[in-house]
Amino acid sequence: MKLILLLLAFSFNLYSAEIKLVLDKPSVFTGEVVGASVENYNGPVLKEQKIGDVLYILQLSEERADLIFLKKPSVNTIPLNEIDNLIWNPIEITEVQVPEDVILNAQDFDLKNKMWIVYLLIGILSLGVTLWYYIKKIKPEILLKKKRAEVKAKLFSASSLEEINKVWREKHTYIDAFSFIEDDFNKFEVIFYKYGFKPQITDEEKKEIIRSYNNFLESIRGGNFGV
């Protein structure tokens, strides 16, 4: 009889295996998901399997495991199946009240732990859209407004005949910036052409050109100008 028992014990030790779990944390609460590295496991990948009333395996592969302690075990080993045992390094397990739906919630742990990736992608996408909108819409408007302000300053700062002459030579610069001033500019040109190219311009003719230019400025001042 003793021989038979010895043979049975030898046979069990021959075929059974100790699957070692090296837990990632030195202490956990019951109901808390904990990861572990796995040693000496060559079986199939296990998922969502309850082991007795102590352990719930979310997943178990040859390299990694994620599990939940449902209650505080008295020893640090438990049978995985008829021939294999799970054994883990001694850790501190604090028993707390585990909600009935803990296993259901635990099945989503992988997604929950990776939600920061989703938030990061949303943030990058939002930043990209904002940057695109700035480059395509806002920045051109800012540059156009700046250019118009510079053109307007030159246009309204001209007061002498020489400065007015320069404005006339750069007419298209001002027309391109403010297309609505073209008709008024053409009216000023009538006077400018009348006196501006004479070999000798009298003081009265100079005053007439300057007066015509000031009337031009008054006709375009305000309204949509500079907007």
C-alpha cells in the first residue's frame, strides 16, 4: 500500500508543475488588478477564468498575467487545474469589500488603462486642427491686415509734392490693398496729369495738386477703409 502511495506521489510530482507569478506590486487590495511576470508556464493563453473563490485570471500567457485577488488567501499557492499549481511571491494583500460586479468591470481594465492614449490622440488632433485653421485662415488675415495698415500709413502720410508723386508711381500697390479707392484715385489723377508733368510748376499749381490729393484722402477716409 505504501508502495502504491509512493508511486502516486511520484507520478503527481512528475507531471505537475509550479507556475510562478512574480507580481508587479509588493501589496494589493482584493478587487485590484495586478500584473505579473510568468515563469514555467507552457500552456494555452487563459482569459477570464475564475480559480476557486480566491483568484480571477484576466489573462495568463507564457510571459505575462493580469489577475485579481477576490479574497485574502491563507497561502501563496492555488491549484490552476488538476495537475498545475499557481504560486506567487509573498505580498501583502489587504482584504476589502469587493463589489459583485468587480469581474465585469475588470474585463475592461485594458481599455481603461489605455484611455490616456485616446485622450492624447484627441489632444494631438485638436492641436492639429487649430494649427491648420491658424495657418489657413487666421495668419493670412493677420498678414493682410498688417500690410493694409502699412499701406494706409504711407498713403495718408504723404503731404509734399514729392511724396504725392511717389504715391502716384506706386498706385497699383495701393489699389491692390484697397480696390475700392480706384475711382477716387483716378479723379485725383486728372489734376495730377494736368500739372504734374509740366517742366515748370508754379506754386499755385503745386497747391492745386496737393489740394486734390487731400480731397482724395477725405473721400476714402473712414467706412471700409483700412478694414
